[in-house]
Amino acid sequence: MFVDRIGKLEEEGGAPLYMQLQRVLRSAIERQVLAPDEALPPERDLAEAYNISRVTVRKALDGLVDARLLMRRRGAGTFVASRVEKNFATISSFTEDMLSRGRQPHSEWLARSEGTVTPEEAMALGLGPGSPVYRFTRIRYADGQSMALEYATVPAQALASLNAVDESLYDALGDARPMRVLQRFRATLFTPEQTDLLGIPAGMPGLEIERRGFAADGRTVEFTKSYYRGDAYDFVAELSVAPQ
């Protein structure tokens, strides 16, 4: 039974019931008794199992959703939140990362435009003043959960057209996709506008990644700033001792 697996509430006194339920669920998640992406029983079943009201169950789950330990999927129920492990030993796109983990990626386009390089873009892309570029701004999702905000600038000559990018920028770049990248990481706090776009609590920490991608012939074909949710990603890098 679920209660035997997860744990019981205190029989007498103690903390309020909703806090007790939060505590046993949080402990089960941290001990990985409840696995990432595992579905919880319906609120009605939890209420019956613990002999508490559905209002109490809902309050307990709401707190864990706010803490990003649980996530609700419309029409599917409540699930243990999962984190994506991003390995920087390989060059891959967001779409490739999600598909390789069995998750369904999609993007919400905020803007796509063409123009001439700004001074910052010219420095990053190695382009002269007045060079044409395409800019892409979007929210990246996996299984309906917001994951990151992405602002990409690409030399116009690297793409067939402004509308060539569908889901994956790297697919659109084709033979010009990056074969080498240089990345810079910064801890950041999301702005109010960014939290509204991502649908996350105000002041949530994140990670800003600035990426420059180089094609096989050495051309810089990508300048991207991405803002990843701190509660959804683990970043992993494999290191080795330098030759003596």
C-alpha cells in the first residue's frame, strides 16, 4: 500500500496534518522512494489512505508544487518533479537533450526577427558593423514544463531564411551546426518578467549560459544566451588532470 511504502502520519498531536503529509512525501522524494516522474495517487485516494480531508491533501500538495518537488500535468495528475542532467562533455541542442531522455520538447516563440548586429553581437560572432543577423527568442519546454528562456543570434548567411528554424536551431543550421563551443556560466536571479514567462515563483535562482558555437570551418555561427531554471537542471562536466 502507498502508506506502508511512503510512511504514516503522527497518530496524535504534532504538526498540522497537511505539514505531516508534506513531510512524509518530501522524505520519500529525497530518499527516492518516489522516483522522478512517478505519478502520485489521486487526491481522493490519498485522502482515504491517510484518513484526512481532500482539502488537507490539496494544501499539502500545493506546498510541494510551490517548492518544485511536485508538478501537475493538466488532465494527467500530480507527478514527482524530474531534473534534467546536462552533460557538457558533448555538444547537443536542447531538443536532442530532451528526446534522448524520453521527454517531449517544444518551444513557445516570443519573437523572431532580422536586423544588423549590435556591438556585443559583432564581437561575439566576429562580424563587421552592419552585418545581417537573425534573432530568435523562445521559451523551451519539456513535457509541458517550462525549462529555459533562450535568446539566440545567428549570422544571416548561416541559415536559408528567418523561418528556417522550427524546433531545433541546430537542425536548421545543418552542415554549419557547431562542432566546437565556448560557454560562460553565471548564477542569476530571474527578473519579474522572466518569472512571468516561465510561470515560476518570483526571485527563483537560475543559471545564465552564454554560448558561442563554431562550425567545422571555424566560423562563429551561434551566439546564444539561455536562462535555465535552477530547480530543473543539474549540470555535469567531466574533468581530467592536465598532462604534466
